[in-house]
Amino acid sequence: MSLDSLQTPCLLLDKQKLLNNINRLNKQLARFNVTSRPHLKTLKSVNAAQYMLGDLSAPCTVSTLQEARQFAQAGCKDITYAVGISEHKLPEILDLQNQGITIHILMDSFEQAQFVHAFCRENDCQLSCLIEIDCDGKRAGIKSDDPQLIAIAKILQSAELFSGVLTHAGGAYDCRSLDEIRAMAQQEQAAVRDAASKLERHQISCDVISVGSTPTALLGEGFDQVTEVRAGVYASMDLVMADLGVCQPEDIALSVLTRVIGHNQEKNWLILDAGWMALSRDLGLASQPGGYGQVCDEAGHVLPGLYVNSANQEHGIVVLPNTLSTHDFAIGTLLRILPNHACATAAQHAGYQVISDDEMDYWTRFGGW
Amino acid sequence: MSLDSLQTPCLLLDKQKLLNNINRLNKQLARFNVTSRPHLKTLKSVNAAQYMLGDLSAPCTVSTLQEARQFAQAGCKDITYAVGISEHKLPEILDLQNQGITIHILMDSFEQAQFVHAFCRENDCQLSCLIEIDCDGKRAGIKSDDPQLIAIAKILQSAELFSGVLTHAGGAYDCRSLDEIRAMAQQEQAAVRDAASKLERHQISCDVISVGSTPTALLGEGFDQVTEVRAGVYASMDLVMADLGVCQPEDIALSVLTRVIGHNQEKNWLILDAGWMALSRDLGLASQPGGYGQVCDEAGHVLPGLYVNSANQEHGIVVLPNTLSTHDFAIGTLLRILPNHACATAAQHAGYQVISDDEMDYWTRFGGW
């Protein structure tokens, strides 16, 4: 199978690696008998979702209403919209629910609970509401010991809108070792278990106790009381995950195919036709060594020490180490660039050239809100 | 005109500011009687191109073949593809030329000149070729005193493929004052004039002597012998341009409309529904103070000191100064975020909500290669 017919830059998805990554999470969660609710925000592809979910009607997570609409249309039936709800999005949420979709919404303030409560009363409907718990101080959510937790749950429960609690250990991305990630996974689980116990004491029970991030999903243990685990980037993996030790660079299913379009012999630079428009502006973790991505050869083998060191909109620059010269990379040479952050790189493209041993396919993806 | 009906996040384009910015460059270049060849890579919108070009058949610049195809289809007739050519893209270039489009291609190596020469012989065609000159050591191109310049021009001229020289002062983005930008503009012009004189001494004349970047186009003087000036981001402007002093924040025509979806009272944070997916991962210049963009109120007035300090995929976090509290920004409040880098932020969206005093419009944009 030759990549030579592809226009560059384009996005490659290695199907076998994708399947291996999916299988890895499935096995991990099966070990603990906990439900997987994959996050579809990374690949935003119905084809990929079919492999991630097995059955499209299985539980899934989305980050935008556009994802909710598109995946609902494709057959998803049980969707968690895992971004704090705003009042203006409620009519569309109800519209999806009226199409037979179970859609769970998220909130972390009394104000949100109030407007959802009022909306449901006005529209004579019920929405499934989750309270976001802050397990690591990184983003949204309330702490499990915040008195608001009970107040929010009570107003929701009064109209039978309360479903449970959800947290996301974004802090896992700051961990410096696998042990730290394992500890973060415990912290994540403890935060929602603690919230659930506090609610229990007020006779409010949680049908849903949801945790998730790729590092904590893959390295977590126990999952006691947890009803579901959300992960997204696990399917494709990326250099951030490799840098955290969650995977090896060889596991990364996504790469940007590019060609050498120029040399700067004096500076020992390769100029590529993949700039930040194809790679994204995401520089990954501060601890990562190299700019806009790891350079691999056409077959996908990592070329150690070679990175896209800088990028313009449609130009990438690789500063060669002095053991290599521009003559080693003739103009026209195909290279693959592993992404720092799969979500960001994939978002720069309209679809995936899906490669496997014996065939090529194209899977579209979508963007927008 | 109310923005309240818009789903957030979305991209706003202030039409009057756009027209003012376009007018500013047009007046500047008219002063020096030099042709404008606007770069369409920032907005990638046919509607915007109509205002930038006046007449779609006027000269324009693109950064991808996708832009070349789309703008050709819309009526553009004279297109410079300003990224070093690769052999694999030549059939499509010829295809465009066969549709009656004048398309200029760019190269900076003998190898490229050779394969273009061979391609033209095989296909019994002529392509208009420009040699890229490196005026600032930032990216691609050869120095004007590089002996390759003559060698490349000679092989091209032997088949009547040579049109001229082109440079881009990307180094203008590193300037720390308007005087440094003015000096960079002189350096940019001098580089191509010098290349043209060297070629002249070999009886090779340049029909095209092309320079351009938004800072050097707007602040340059003279433009002697220069036949055309390319600029792209001038139409929308962005915080990078404001930080360089090339415009004021009030001139920026592009912004991301977002709503407050949460508060962290303890940390005095606002949570917005515009994360890096809506804002891009572009952090602008190192000298810029604030994360993912400048916060403005719904009407577009800058809120001094308020930035999107950090961002997840669909969440932006504004750390409020201690003079403000989360109560000043109720959940649901509309805000606008000025982009660090218009090219990167616009690329995250499928189109523009175009706003003016009395009407709203929607202009689509495209991406891809």
C-alpha cells in the first residue's frame, strides 16, 4: 500500500493501532467490570465511534451540541454532554431528547440548576442532570464538600432531574510518573464517591458516578461505586500520552503525512508542506522536547531526535541534527509527523486517510458547535 | 442588532472594521503606486475576498491548492501559490492553468526548477515560476547572493518559465518597534531588488518583484522596482498585529462570541464556552500578556486586563483581577474574545457571523488542502 498517491499534507489513521488502543481500554475496564462511556470529541468521526462504542447505541460522551446532533443522527442513543450547560442550549437538548435520545447535561452552580428546573417546568419535560465535581482544581466543578452540592442536587431532585455526579481528572496531564497518575485516579474516584456519600446522607442517590480521562482510565484501579469511565484520546493516542508514559510513540494511530518541499543547506533545515495549519498550534506538554511533532519516516518509524521545530501556516521546519544532512531527505520525500495533541491536530482536518495492511479508506470528521 | 440569538461559541466578523482595514492598505499601496496582491489564506472566504480584491479577477495570493481551486471557481484569475512547489502538486497546477487561471508557483532550489522544467516539457506547457528569496533567515528561500539564484533562473528561462522573485518578511513579527518594522520593510525590498539586479546582469529580467507581510506592507516606504505587495491578516487584524503596534485592538474585525457557563468563586474564575477549539491553540507573541485572547464585552469594548488565561478543548478560563468578581458576569453573559492570531482562530470555524450596524450575514469559509 503506497502513500505516494495522497496529496500532502493529510491526516493518516492507522487502523490496527486504533483497534489495539480501543481494545486496551476495553480490557482494562472489563477487569473492573465498569462501563465505558467513550468521549467522541477527539476523532469526531462516526466510523471511529463505531469501533470505540462497538454498538452505536452504547453510552458515549460529547463536548459540543454538534457532536450530540451528529452522533445522534448516526444512531447514538445515550449521550453525555460533558460541558457545563448554558440556558441557550436547553431547547436543542430537549429537541434531541424528543428524538428519543437520552442526553445527560452537566452543571456546577445553583443558577444553572434553577434555569434547568424552570425550563423543565415550562416545557413539561425532564432532563437528566449531572453535577460536575472538581477533583483537582483544574477547571470547572464544585468540590465534593461544597455546601452548594446539596443545594443543587435538592432543587434538581425536587423535579426528578437529578442523575448523579461526574468529574474529570484533567490534572492527570500534569503528573510526572505513572505512580502519580495512579494516585490521581484514586483522587478522581474518591472525589465522586465522597460527593455521592454526602448526597446519600441527604437521601439523594446517584444513578451515575462518572469519572474519566485517558490516563486515569487506563491506569486506575478499583473503580468501586463508579458506574462509568470516560476517555477519548485513548483511541488515537498522541505524544502527550506518550510523554506521560501512558503509551509508547509506536502506539500513536494518528499522524500527518507531509512532503519535504525545501532545504536550507546552510542551516541544515528541511522545509515541509505541513505547517501549523496541518499540525495545529498545540505544543503539547512543557516537558516535551520538540515543537510541533515527532518526525517519522514514510512507514511510520520514529526518527529519533527529529521534530518539527517551528512552523508557519503552511511550512514546517525540521532542524536536522549534525549527524544528518538535507541530502538524506530529497525534495519530495514523504514523512509522517506524530501529533502532540490528537484532539487539536485532528481538528485541523476534514477527515482521515485510514490505512491498514491491505486497504485504504477515508473517514470524514466534522467540527463546529 | 442582538447577538443573543447566536449559538456560542461562534466567530464574529465586524464588517465596518474589515472595510476600514482593507481601505487602509489600499490607500497605503496607492500612495506608492504599487499593486496589491492580497493573501486570502487568513479568511478563506469568497465574500471577504470580494472586498479585499474589489474585483475577483485582480491578483491574489493563496497558501494551499484548496484555496487556489476555491477562489478560481469563484472567479479569481491571477493567483500566486506562495508555498514552495512539490512535484506532486504540478498536475493540479496545470489543471487550474488549463481552466484559464494564471497561476504562479514558487521554488528555491535547482531540484524544483528541474522537475518543473521536465514536467513542462512532458506536458508541453508553460508555468509561471517565481524564485523565493530569503530576506530574513526565517523560513524558506535562498539569499539574493546565493549562486543557485542564477542557476535556477537560467534553467527556468531556458523554457520561458521564469517570471520573477518573491520574498516574505516573516521576521517583521519579531520586531519590537515600528522603526524596526520600517527597517525590515527596507530589508525585504532590498533583498528582492538585489536579486533582480543580479539576474539582470545575466540578462534575466524579472516581470514580478513581489514582497509582503502585513507589517511591512502597511509601514513600508518607497517600494521602488517592487511590482506587487502581498498581505493577508491586514483585513481582519489580530492581537499579534496590535502588539506589534501595526493596529489598535479596536481595529480587530474578528472575535469569538462566547458565554459565561460557570464560575469558580474561590479562585475568582469565569468559565467560558470558548475553549481552544474555538480560539485556537495560538498563544501569539511571547511578549503578549494574555493566554488565548483579550476579553471584550458583548459590544466589543476591550475589558482591560481580562484575558482567556487558560483553555481546555471547550472551556476557557478567565482569571478575574481582584477588582472584579464573578457576580459581575452572570452565567449566560455574552463576551467577545479578540484572537491572538486571526489565521489560526478563523481556521477553527466554518464561517463568519458578519455584523454591521443594521444587519447580520453569514459568510462561509473553507479549510483543507
